[in-house]
Amino acid sequence: MVFCSKLNKEGEALDRPPFPGELGQRIVDNISKEAWQQWLAQQTILINEYRLNPMDPQARIFLQEQLLAFLFDEKTD
């Protein structure tokens, strides 16, 4: 169990970090499976709406910024 900072409640923890490094560990420590599934749905919407190629480095930067905003309310410029 983990206290999910996105949903403000206890929830089932992710089994493993979704990314390597500090960001992946931060997600495991602070985000529930339910919130992660919400992010995956939002990410799909963003990819389709903006016609992003997830292999493109600029698209990956954009998606990471959106992930931080969605999960942790961090705004980047």
C-alpha cells in the first residue's frame, strides 16, 4: 500500500518503477496503481491529440512534463 499524492488516499502500490532512476522511484513511492492507470489514459489522449511519436526526444520531454503536472501538480515552463 502507498499513500497516493495524486488521489490523496491509500491505494495499491505499483509492483515496480515504471521508469529507471529517481523519477521511477518517486512514482513508486507516491503514486497508486489507480492513479498510474489514469495517467496512462491521459498519456494516450495526449499522444493522439498532438499526434506525438513517443520515440521522438521532444515528444518524450513533453510527455514527461505532462506526467509531472498530472501526477504531482508540477508546472514546467
